[in-house]
Amino acid sequence: MAENKKSAKKNVKGTMTVQEAGRKGGMKTAQTHGKEFYEEIGHKGGQRVKELIEEGKKAKAKSAENQ
């Protein structure tokens, strides 16, 4: 049943799946911004994750002190 709905959607003109839209947007971003853009946002994301881990460790230590 789900397979029929999926194939029916593909036959409708002008529609695309979320996966297709994401791929199309990603390819356009890569063309306009280049490799450096992805390196920069990757670095920013990694730094933010590092900060969140440190905040979590501090909160856990503080919680352990209060018990």
C-alpha cells in the first residue's frame, strides 16, 4: 500500500521527495559557496559541540556536589 502511494507521487509532475530537494539544495550550495564554506561551518559546529560537552560536564559536577 505504501509502495503504491510512493510511486504515485513520483508520477505527478512538479513534485519531488524531501531527499531529492535536499540533494538539489546541497549541490547548489556547494556550487555557490565552495569547499571553504563547508570547512568553516564544520569547524563552527565542532566548536559548539565542544562547548556543550564542557557545559554538561560542569553541570554534572555541580549536581554531584549538591547531593
